[in-house]
Amino acid sequence: MKTIIIIILTSVCGWVGWWLGYQVGIFTALVLSMLGTGLGVYAGRKINQMYS
């Protein structure tokens, strides 16, 4: 279950970061996508700790 939560959150957060960054430029989209992916991993682990 932990892996599924992390995969979903990294995909969603990475996509949101890309979408927000693409409004500015392609490099900004890349950077915000990476930050969003990292945030998704962090949030996924925290959610898993709270409910495990």
C-alpha cells in the first residue's frame, strides 16, 4: 500500500509542478516538477506513517 500511495502522490504533485512551471518556461516546469515529485514522496511517507 505504501508504494501505491507514493506513486500516486508523486505523479500528481509532479504533474501539478510541471503545469505551474510551464506557464513560465520549460526549465521552470522541469524544476517545479522535480520539486513536486520530491514533495509527493515526502507526503506519501508521512501519510503511510500516520496510518500504519
